[in-house]
Amino acid sequence: MERIKLAEDLSFSRIIHGLWRLSEWKQSEKETLALIEYCLENGITTFDHADIYGSYTCEELFGNALALKPGLRERMQLVTKCGIVLQSPNRPEHKSHHYNTRKDHILRSVEKSLQNLRTDYIDLLLIHRPDPYMDPEQVAEAFHELKQSGKVRHFGVSNFKDHQFDLLESYLDFPLATNQIELSAYNLENIEDGTLNVCMKKRIPPMAWSPLAGGEVFSSNNEKAVRLRDTLTKVQEEIGANGLDEVLYAWLLNHPAKIMPIVGSGKEKRIESAIHALGHKLTLDQWFEILHSSMGHEVP
């Protein structure tokens, strides 16, 4: 599988496996391990986590499975995020939902993630959401301490706009490696507001969450979804794809920004669709036809 270089010593698989819903899949440790091995055998070596996923349970579920075969750790890249605080029975000390990007919180979150994931280092740590109360000096201090200790190799952000990205990076003596953003043929916000352009300007390949728009394209009867679904069906037939999901992945993969879609499924067949999409090449006409159907009008 194609690999995307984020730093001199860090590259990701073009398709990333997302563990947001791991707790909902109700898998045994052996079943989760089998899924991890399936991904690795098919070239998907990058796994995306966050401390809050599954109400603070998904990292540990993954780590417990990995502990059955710890040698797999060296074949993968682990991504996790911190900065969102949720009320949860698993965190009774949390009194409200808010953001916390203070140094002590970032350091505590990383220690817990290391423990949960059964590893002594994280390949990439992301600040999960822009924090309106963020003190960039504290974030920078935490990042530098974690980097110096070897507990985190590289750092990035998620859902940041350009001014928020630039603010944090200005306090660091190393570049941020990526921005994980919501991106799909259905949700064009980060294309329309220039966020994707900023990633290209900075030469940072973006990670794309919800590349299938949470299933909206497949199930919704609103005008936009119906219009887009009709176009995707047409393109599917033209390129010989097995499903609309392959076309949606291909639309992102064909973009020059080197977008890395995050596939958040526990089913091998769903993951396979993203892998197959790597082989589909869209013409410029097909790419813009999908864009136009999403926007509801042609480009000017």
C-alpha cells in the first residue's frame, strides 16, 4: 500500500484504521487482534485513537488485544488525541464537558494512553479540538517534554482552522505533522473555507475523518444526499467500483493533497472497500461531477 510521509522518520499507510467505535463492535480480545492483523496484512499500519473514544474505553480494548501479540507494535503507527473532557462513569472526577489543553492535563492524558495502549511511545499525538481557552505556551511545554522523553514522537492537531494551527505552531521549534479534519464529498466545509489549501501550503498531508459522511449519503432522503447518490451511482458504473463507498473514498484519494481517509469499521469487507478504492482513478470530469452534485451547482 502507498505510504504518506509526514516527517523524515514517520510515514503512514494511505488508509488509516479508526477505532472510534471499537467498544460498540463488542469484539473479544482475540477478535480485535484478528482485525488488527487483517489490517497489517493488507498494508494498513496506522491506527487512530483518542482518549475519549468509547467513553474512555477504546484505547484499553485495543491495548488488551495488542497484549496478546505485543510484537505487532513495531509494525504499526499509533495515533491518539487529547484535549476534550467528557462526563463519564469511567472518569468520575470530570464534572462537566469542556476542553483542557493545559500542560498537566496533556501529560496525564498521554500517560494514561500509554498505559491503555500497552506501549511506551505514541507515534503521533493530536490536540483533538481547538480550545478557546488554550494557552499555547503550556501546550508547547507539554509537547517538548513529551518529545524529549521519547513518549511521543510527533505532534499535530485535529479540526483546527488555519489561524488556530498557525498560533500553536508559532510556539513550537518543530512543525506540526498533520491536521485531522472532517472531509468527504458530502461535507465540503474544509475545502470551501480553505483549510485543505492550508494543509497543501504547509506540505502537511491531512487525515480525513468521516470520509463516508457518517452514512448520510447512503441513507438520507434530503435533496443533497439524493443528488449526490445519483452521481456516485453513475460514476460507480463508469469505473467498475463495487459500491458507492469505493467511489467516495476514491474521490478523496484522487485529490492532490494526499488525503489519508480514516476507515472506522470493524468489518473486513468495509475496510476492503477503502483498499479497493486505491485502484480507482477518476477523470477530472468525474471528480468535478461529484463536486457539483454535492454543491448543487457548477463551479463559477
